[in-house]
Amino acid sequence: MLESVRWVESYERIAEQAGEVPGTRHVCVGDRESDILALLVMARKMDHAADYLVRCQHNRVLPEGGKLWDEVMAGAPLGHIRFEMPARRGRKARAVEQEVRAQRIVLPDLQGGELEVTCLIASEVNAPAGAKPVVWRLLTNRVASTLQDAVELVNWYRARWEIELFFLVLKEGCRVERLQLADTERLQTALALYMVVAWRINRLMRLGRTLPDLPADLLFEPDEWRAAFILNKKPVPRQTPTLNTVVRLIAQRGGFLGRRHDGEPGARTIWLGMQEIAVFVEGARYARQFNDG
């Protein structure tokens, strides 16, 4: 019950903010715990002031009989999509191919009426041996009659993990929930600064993986990338190193082991390492000013 209330209130806040940014469409994206009929009914009541896209948890019974997922899977696919599934704990990165189906469905709203939604199912084909096929069942108010429409919705859902990582850094790395500031203005200022920090950590993680050969000085100041070498007791190169090299060194200060099968560092080890880098750089700059004086 509490989870239901929380998600409905979240949608109401998003919908209320929608009018504050002209020309921008707000989207409420949620995982299985947000598959709540009250949320979908609230969105209809507010005339879909914000779009919603939630992962479907319940294989609902349809008014005419039969089950929701079976009905959608019986339809012809819109086409196929391919993307790279990023590595996570206990799972290596791999290519994924999914067959996409979408159908406009009418569900009972349990208030004596009906609720019209789109159910989209993206199911993996040709999954590697031993790998669990990636299957996403999604509910949305949006109409998805073409493959292009469906791809946009799948991409929204795939972006959910990046958003969760951002808030993970914001809450656990920056510890914004523990802030004890005297007034709203100070709290908003602190949140704005910490959101920049969280964004930077996520950006370093993503670019370190996708564009590993970028020169490190595009994202780090010279004192920062040099500190990564010094703290790891490695010779400081004369030439600017690559971004991936520096990110991995920073993550090692946060507990990343960097073994052959460890993959690339995640947000947690990068933010822990960046804390050490920041302290070291601040101390080095103070010592430099002291010596110059």
C-alpha cells in the first residue's frame, strides 16, 4: 500500500512540474514495483500530463478473457532491435537482439470503467547458451504502432539504469539525505552542487568505457590525473595518458582490483577513488602555494 501511494505521489509531482518547462515532455519511468493500477488511473485522471512507462509485473486477465502477455505475443512482431547490454555484477557485457511486439489493450480499471494502455514486449532471440534471455514487458500510455515508436520506448526503459546510477551516487556517494541545513535555499544550493558531482562520476564511468582512448586532460585537470599515478605509486607519464587508464587508476583507490576478468570499474569505486584524488590535489595545491610564498 505504501509503495502504491509513493508511486502515485511521484507521478503527481512530475505532472505538476510539467507545465513549468514549456516545450518539454515529462516521462515517469519505473521498474516492476511501479506496475500499480492506481498509478495508471491517476495518469488518466490528469489527462496524461506526463507520459509513463512501467515494467509490467502482473499478467492481467483481459475483459474478453485470456491473459495480457499471451495476447500481445500472439500478434505479429514490429521488427527487431539490437544493442549492447552493459556489464553488471555477475554478468558480462554482451550483444542483445530482441523481437518487439506492441498492442493497444483495454484493461478494467476496477472502478466500473476501462483503461486503455499499450503493452510492449521485447523478447530476446538467439540468446547465448547458458544466458537468461532478456525479456522486457512494458506498459505505457503512448501509442506504439511502428518499430520506431517501440524503439523509443525501449530506449527510455534502458535509460532507467543510468538514472538509477546517478541517484545512487547522489544518495550514497554524496549522502544528500544526511544534509542538515537550516533552510530550503541552502539545501537547494547543496543539491545543485552535488548533482554536478554525481553527473561527473557517471560521465567518467560511461566515457571511460565507451571512449577509452580519449586524452585524460579532456575530463581531468593535470593535477588530478597526475595524482592518480602518484597515489598508485606509478611513474607519472610525460605525455597525457588515456581516459580509461586514469579512470582505472582512480577506481583502484576505491577498491577496484583491475584483474583480467573484472571488467571496467563502476560508479562506486570511481566516486570513492575521486574522494582521495580531491583530498590529495587540495593538499598538493596548498603545499605549492605555501612553498611559493
